[in-house]
Amino acid sequence: MKNIIINSILTHFRDVKPKLEIDSNDSNFKEELGVDSLDMAEFVARIEQEYRIEIPDTDWSQIATVNLMAEYIHNANH
């Protein structure tokens, strides 16, 4: 299940930032990959829509990497 979530996250991320390469699922979106707040907002909106969850702005620090995002989604759906 987690691999399916991770693949979905990576697909959405590539849609938002097509030229950005994620070398590790533990790379920090903002600090290591340079994702700005507009890109992050679009990315989060796509995830919210696909998984029918709401991710408050205050939780964005909890979803700073692909692995953290996958865990957040998994927990939100259980």
C-alpha cells in the first residue's frame, strides 16, 4: 500500500515540478529540493483531491518529504 502511495506522490510531484529530480524519498521538499510555497500548495491540492483528505497548512511541516507525505496519507485514511 505504501509503495502505491509513494508512486502517486512522485507522479503528482513530477506534474508540478517536471524538471526536478528526487534522488531520495527522504529529501526535504523545501530545504533540499528548493520547492517554493506555490508549488507546494499545488502539490498538496493534488494530493488532497486524489486521497479526499484535507491537509491544513499547519501540517505542512509534517509532510516535508515523500516518505513523510506517504505516512501522513496512510494515517489519514485509517
